[in-house]
Amino acid sequence: MNWQIISEHIAAATGQAFTVMSSQVVSGGDINSAYRLKGHDETYFVKLNRADLAAMFEAEFEGLKELASTQALRVPAAITAGSTANHAFLVLENIEFGPSSKASERLLGQQLASLHAVKQPYFGWHRDNTIGSTRQPNGQYSDWLGFWREQRLGFQLKLAASNGYGERLQASGERLLGDLDALFGGYAPEPSLIHGDLWAGNAAVDRQGLPVIFDPACYYGDREADLAMTELFGGFGRDFYAAYQEAWPLHEGYSVRKTLYNLYHILNHLNLFGGGYLRQAESMMAMLQAEVK
């Protein structure tokens, strides 16, 4: 890998010359390849993908800037994004991680509630972004159910149909889209700034014990969607949830709606990774339909 163009982008963004002295592959990502670039005095974290996916990194760059601007919690500083002839790239601050603790879990819960307190007048965002490598359409909606119906579940269902998952999945999905109102009795979400892809792999703790979140798919939506995803694959402790609840208690209907919000991510996994997620998606739809009968 020739790092010259990326080094020039780093220098232009920081105002300081940067020469790569060593590069180290960083494992763990499903979508992108990642490297740690070391110079004389600075180290950066760099994500790479195909050149035609430059818009994905540009949206992530803007999402990190938006999250950072709230000062609610720590995110890696976004340095620069762009493309070479062969690769799209995103350059971030390199953060050394440390061990989690009960104190850091509680702090993450408190700080996430502070992030969710950041509002804007509409649901969505000023641009589309991605969830994994799938396009995530946003737009501007005054109606949360309309947004979720069209830009989240409806979009993933259409994508699933184009990937060959039709018939029963589509029929169940259409019934659920028509019954969404019944899952929101007495609850009217506000457009909160959310991370959008908050599973345990996108959260960590720095060497000072401060929580860090990264790899956002952010937009303004129901804060319950962020909390729901933290439960989808596990990895968040009781202290995290207790601290969030103390800061901003969740509505009683969350225990049902979290399945609705996680269905979006399971459908996305179906579309990204294949039929191993089909039965789970159908089961979640059946659970939700049982709640509205």
C-alpha cells in the first residue's frame, strides 16, 4: 500500500507534515480494512474500502463531527476523508483503549442520555449515510412513524425482496408496517441525536477510563433505537442501563418496541450476510404482530 496520498491529506488537514514510518493492520472489522499509521510524532487510525464507497466515509466523517460537537461523550477526532485511485479512506485520531469498569459503564449510560438530549426539529439527518455498507436513507420527516416505516423497515424490506427474500417475509413485513401505530400508544418520540449502530463493538474505554463510541450511523430519531441495539448482541452491563434510566427513564412500552427497532438491524444483516438471519427476522415480526392483535 502506497500511503503517500493519504499522508498528504493528513498534512493538509492538520497543518503538519506527516510521513508514514510504519503501518500495522488492525483486525476486527467486518466491512472495512483498517491500519494504524505511525509517523515521527503522531499515530493515526485509517479505514480503507473500495474507491466507489468514498461517500460512506464522508458520511461517517460528518457523523463523528456531529457527535463531537455535542461534547456529550468522547468520539475519535475525524481528521480527513477522501479517495485514491484504488481506495476510499477515513483518517481518525488513534485512541488507545483500556479496561472497562463499573464506573465507565455508568458514565457511558449518563453520557448517552446527554447525547440523546440533543434535539433538532425533524427526524432524519441532512444527508444519507450507511448502516454497515448498506445505504441508510434519512431525509427530513416531522412524523416518526412515517420515517421508520419508509426510511428504515420499508427500505430494508424492499432490499430484501431484491435479494430474493420474498413471500412470507414480505407479507409479514407489510402487515407490520400497517400496524406500527398500535406499538406506540401513549408514546411520542422526539428527534434525539442517536449513534445509530450502538453495539458493543462500537464502544470502548480509553486509557483514562472514559467511554468512547465510534463507527456511527447517526441521525435524529427515537432514543429507544440506540438502547435497543445495545441489547441485540449484548456486551453492556447492568450499571450502564441503571445509569441511563436514572438520567432519563425509558417509557414502559420500550420492552416491546425494542424488538421493532432491532428488526431493522436483523433485516440489514440478512441483506448483508445472507439467509442465516431470515428465521430470526420472521420470528421478530411474529412477536410484534402478537402484540398488536
